[in-house]
Amino acid sequence: MKSPRKSPFFLSDPSIRLLLFGGKGGVGKTTASAATALELALRHPERSLLLVSTDPAHSLQDSLAGAPLPPNLQVMELDAMVYLREFQVKNRQRLMEIASRGTFLDEEDINRFLELSLPGMDELMAFLEISRWIKEGAYDLIIMDTAPTGHALRLMEMPDTIRNWLAALDTLLAKQRYMKKLFRGSYDRDDLDHFVEGLAASVREMELLLKDRKECRFVPVMLAETLSIEETLDLIRELHRLQIGVEDLVINRLYPESSCLTCRNIRARQLEELCRIFNDPGFSRLRLWGVPLYPEEIRGMESLRFFWKGLKEIKPVSGEDPLSLPLLSPRVDSPPPLPAPAMSMLVFAGKGGVGKTTLACATALRLARTYTGKRILLFSADPAHSLSDCLNIPLGPEPKLVAPGLWAMEMDATADFVALKKQYREELTQFLSQLMPNHDLTFDREVMERIMDLSPPGIDELMALTAMMYFLTPENYDLLILDAAPTGHLVRLLELPEIIAGWLKAVFTLFLKYRKIFWLPGISERLVRLSKDLKRLRSVLSDPSRSALYAVSILTEMSFAETTDLVAACGRLKIQVPHLFLNMATPESPDPLCGSLFRRESVVRERFLMKFPHISQTVVYRQSEPRGIENLDVLGQLLYRHSK
């Protein structure tokens, strides 16, 4: 039996030096991290604090809304690429020298791979900088607003990625060490050895900090909704596996008791989900803290300071049976026409937690019902998959029939690249053993094996996305519908083709240059296919007659700001955005809470209309959770205009 506590550890434990807030997009982790930073800065004026965002789609400044900060609190939205560029400039000469020492590959060959492998490590470099600030005592406490679940976990796992990269660098130095020791009898470690060792030590220190349960805590933030609960459970399991301390869990936006049918319905569903949480062993070791839904959007100093006032530790509690209440039927204003039958790809994108998975599923079901005879594939590119939870059907990395004419799958982003590296090693070993069976090529073989470890981070996700081009053929599927990763990482993913194209060119150049001793026909064929799929993906995405991106947002200022960034990025990438769904809107009501929500959402609605006059916009109102094929099918029928 847990002893009662008045406040969570993250608000009361002075030994914590690194505090990370994370969870599914749109659950309020930015608000929670900003409110915590303000609360602790004002409560402890003698302590220095830093509030920092590592999410590529920053929203800290939107949350603070220009509020004057306490003098002991600094706020930083990290431009991770700045830290990567600084690392490259500072260490370019060292990297070039390492490249020149290694093997028969010349300086130009290795330099090309070293340059291409660095993009994608920008977040790691920023995290290493944060780790250094903590080690040097630059701040007494650093509070991090992390990216949504899937990408936050990838950052937590970054030590393994950088270890592979460092092992590749170390392999380049190993041959010179061996030769000097062989002919001189000894080898004195030099500046390059110290550089590689120092970077490895920094990564180890970062990893030790993350696993230090006294100095580092991760605070998951979630909503009392099925999809949020399932993703949070996955997050908690991974944090335990990575040995990162989790003590408290914040459940945000809990509805109060009310006579309003909308409020009663949502509250009954929330209480039902809370009962499920208490019976789930995944949550048993954590303290659950509830924060109520506030009538006004939490932005600026005054509301952020008020955020934790309603915080209470949650105990099992019963409420109305949701089945006894009338359902909140779906309601849609200004539905758009159905996507044209000639469309090949639809992308549903937006800030995490705005319901893009739900709308992608409902759209896929509607199109499968309308365009009979077409074969449609619905798939997810978000590392934190939620398609299976939304459809209420278990899915895997192979297409599964979920309704007549509709298949669905959740891509395993790492599987293809792991298989590619395995094939490369096997083919390389076989080729070298046949070419020079009596020669010791230990160091050269190791360097060549490590070439794949010098690939750009993010290539696995892009490979998975380009692999979808295999399915877009007359004999497979007519239409692909993508449930995309949250905005910041989707934009980065769509920008990656330029980097990957450069990496492929470097690999092909290497294979051609050393074709007499480096002939790997199987891998060459696979990379040629990847290059073709990449070009085809870019061609489809930039053709408005074949593809479109449907932006999904909710009626808050923060989601408005992020949607603005998404539409601007699509403009740069020449991706068509013909429509915008404004999801989870509150209907007009005399109830004080719903009435207040409706009024503030109406202001944001006007901003959307003024900002995007040339993009058609649809309002989708709050409803009973549209989970499962039957409920999603009903929503899909309302989501688009019926053909005349």
C-alpha cells in the first residue's frame, strides 16, 4: 500500500537535476513542463533552472506566450542543427585525419560517409550539450519538453546509435595502431584516440545520467483515453527496459461532474478508462496525478501558474455507466468532397494528439466502401504506432485485411535496414573469402563492414517509407493512406530524401571505384531499387494529381502555430495541402465549461479562416471515442460529402 503524498516527486524532490516530460503528442506535456519550471523557479529563487525543448516542432514559446520569466529561469528551444554544425566545424580536421589513416579507402571516400552520417545526430549533439551543462553545474535543474513518444524513445536509445558510429571511427584508427605496434614495438595514444575516447565518455556519462534514478526522472503525461493509455503503457515499458526512472504519471484534462450531456459522456468514459488503469500492472508502480480540464487555454504566466492548483492524486472511483448515457454522435460541418479516384497517396499529418490516426482510419474505410474494386492500404509511419489501437485489430509489419477492399499495417521501421546491413556483411564476407582466402584483411574487412554504420540516422524510417512504393503497383494496391509521424519529425522525414540520395551516391561511387575488390551484386541491386523507390516517392508526393496531405489540427493557439509551420514546410517541399480538418471541436452549449471552451475555440477558428483562406476547412466535433471498425465507419460516412 502506497503511503499518501501531497505532491508528486517532480515538484518536491530537490535532488533531481534532469526532469523529462514526455508522452503522446497533444496530451499537454509542453504545458506540464512549462508549469513545472515556473512553479519550481518561483518556489526556489536561489536555484537556477533551464526549461528546454528538444522537439523539432517547438511549442514552448507558444505556451509561455511572452510571459515575463523569473530571473532564475531560462528558456531555450534548442536548434539541434546548430550543435551539430558546431561539432562538425570544431572536429572536421580530426575526422579528416581519422579517415586518412584507416585503410585502402582514400580520404575522399571516408570523408563523404562521415559527412553524410552526421545529419540526424543533431538531437544527440544537443542532448550531449545538456548532459555537459548538468555535469558542469551550469544549472541546478534542467527541465526538458521532449518530442512525442516514439521519437523521444529514439533519443533515449541514441547511446547505441552513437556507439556504432564511434566504433566505425575506432576501426579506422585500429589498423595504424596495429602497424605501429608491430614495427615500433609500441603505440602511444594520440589526439585522435583521445577525441574518440572523449566522445565515447560523454555518451557514457549521458547514459549514466539518464539511468540515475536520484538525479533524473521521466514524467509521462497522458489523457484518460484508450489510445493515449496504450501509447503510455508502451512508453513506460520501454523506460523500464532502458532503466530510466519513472515515479509519477500525470493524467491531464479530466472532466468535472456536470449536468451537461457532453461533459457527462466524456467524464463517464474517462472514469471507465481510469478503472482500467488501476487494474493494469503496467501502472501499478506509479503514482497517478490528475489535472482537471480548465475552461481557458493554458498559455501565459497566470494560467501556467494555476495549472498545478487542481492537481490531485487519483484513487479508484466509480461513475456513471457510459452505456447508460446517450452517445455523442459524430457531427461534421462543411465536409469536403471525397479524394479523387485517381489519387495514389494520402498523408494525414499534424501535431501529435489531434486525431490524425482516427481521421486516416475513417477516411480509409469510407474510400474502401465508396470506391469498390479498388485496393487500399492504410499504414503508419509513426514509431509510436496507434493504428491497431484505433481499429481495435492487431496489426503487424505485413498488410492485413481489415474490411472489404482495405488492408492495414504498422511498419517496422528498423527491420528493413537491419536486414540490409546483415545482407551486406554476409555478402562482403563471402566475397573477400573467395577473392583472397590466404590474406589477412582483418582491418580492411572491419572498415568495410562499418560502412553501413556510417549511414545517416533516419534512413531506417525513410527506407520503410520508400518500401511502400513496392505496394503502389497495379498488382498490389491502388491507394496508400499514410498515418504520419507528428509534424516536426514528418517534416524532417520528408526532407531526408536529399541526404539519403547523397548517401546512396557515395555508396555507388565506392562500389564503382573499388569494383575489382568490392563487388557486391546483391547489395548493389538492393540499393539501386532503394534509389528508384526514393525517386518515385518524391515524384508521387510532388504531383497534386496523385497525392495530397490532409492537415489535422485542433482549435488551440498552439496547434494553430504548429499547423502554420506544417503548411509552410509543405509549400517548400511542393506538397499539396488541399484540406484542413479542425478536429475535436466543442459544440455550442449553455454549460459554463463547454460554453467557455466553445468561445475560445471560435476565436482560433477565425484565425484558421484568415490564415488559410485558400484551404477548405472542416470542423469535426467531439464525439464518443470512434474506436473500432463500426464507429470509424460511421464517422467516415459523415466526414466527406456524398456524391450526387
